[in-house]
Amino acid sequence: MNTKIQYIFHFVIGGTLIFSISGCASKRPDANRELIWNDEFNGKGIPDAAKWNYDVGGSGFGNEESQFYTRDRPENARMENGSLIIEARKENWDNRKYTSARLLTKGKFSFQYGTVEVRAKLPKGRGTWPAIWMMSEKMKTWPDDGEVDLMEHVGYNQGYVHASVHTKDYNHKINTQKTDTVFVKDASEKFHVYTLNWTPERIDAYVDNRKFFTYENTEKTYSAWPFDQPYFIILNLAVGGFWGGKEGIDDSVFPQKYYIDYVRIYKNN
């Protein structure tokens, strides 16, 4: 496994964090946590089938999305130069005008509590909607069984990164969602580390070690906290949708690439 991690510089004006940039350095492993799953994307061609499944189709996936998600198609998902590239393209496919990919570890790896780290560089342009998120391995009903969004970015609102949780009691369908936002000026120009810490007591989200979202298990009910069960990881780049396409889709920006340098899952000791 590579030992590349981030070094971080923060830029502050008038006491407000404007943006941060991260690069790579070497560091000894943290003794307080154990790496239990990772993909460094150091190969070539399509992603490792032992680690990733695909969602496939053009149904809109409950979000009115405009793309068709393909499987095992390097034009939409491939390893290249040490990164996974998910590429959204303007092209006719089945009944859709765009193609992209949605990768997930469902059926191959899930975990309960720990730390997720994803180093990524985001696409840009109106109509793009990349995400890093998690759902229950035993999902039966959404949002009752929970969803955790570590990173979402909609291209018409460049640089604003969102983290959220969705439960039966707290979700956007009933305008009770728990969410927060941080501005990352160069999110589409440089890699940043998106981190989620998940314990039985709380969920915290960070960008480059800066915490910007917290959700606490205060009510102790399944309808407010369904997060005491195994979840799997999802990486996708949607086009359009009720949120990503709220201000339309700019066809001139395609193709757009979503770069993921690595995904690492740690058990906290």
C-alpha cells in the first residue's frame, strides 16, 4: 500500500477560512486506527471487480438524473495514473443523452463504525453532481434505513461541498434534513481529503482535517439514528437531477472527470 497522505495549508482572510489545499507526504501509520479496506487505484483499466460493483441503467435513480450508468466501460470508469477516473460524457446511450458510472462496494465490503478517507478532485460545470456516500447493506426502505453523504457537490454552485445524513425523521423529502456546507475554492483544481468519522455516538465530516458537519445520536431511536449497522461505500458522478440539474445542464462542459486518488477505511482502536 502506498504511504501517501496529505499535507495541508489553510488560507484565512479576516478570520474566515476561504480555502485549503493539500498535497502528499509520507507518514507512519496512525497507531490509534487499523486499515481494514482500501483501494489505491494503482492499476490500469476498469476498476478492481473484487472490490467494486456497479449500479447500471438510466432510471434516474430516484433523483431525476439524466445519465445512463454503464458497467465495465473504461470510457466511464477506469484506473489511470494512480487514480480512479469517473467520466461523465455527452453521448446517446439507451434512452439517455449522457453516460457516467456509479461504483459501490455492496456485496463485497461493508463496515460498521470507523473512519473513511477519500482523496479526490471534483468535476465542475453546471449539471455535474459528484458524490461520496454510504447506504445500509440491508437497505429495505429509504430513508428509514439511513444514508450518509460524506461529499456532494453541484456544479452550478462551484466550490460548495455538502455533507448530510438522511433518516426517517430527518430527510430532504420533508424538509428536515441534517446537512452543512463548506467552501473549498479549488475543489476542482486540486485534490482534497474528504473524511468521515463514524461512532455509535456521532458522525463527523471533514475536508482536509477541518470539521464542518456533525450529527449526534441524541434521540436513540431508529427513526433518527439507523446507523448501528453495516454500510457500504458509493462513488458516482450524476448528470442533472432534481438538485444537480436545478439550474439546467451546460452541455459545453462535457466530458467531465471525477478523480479519486484513494479510498481508505479504518477501524478506530
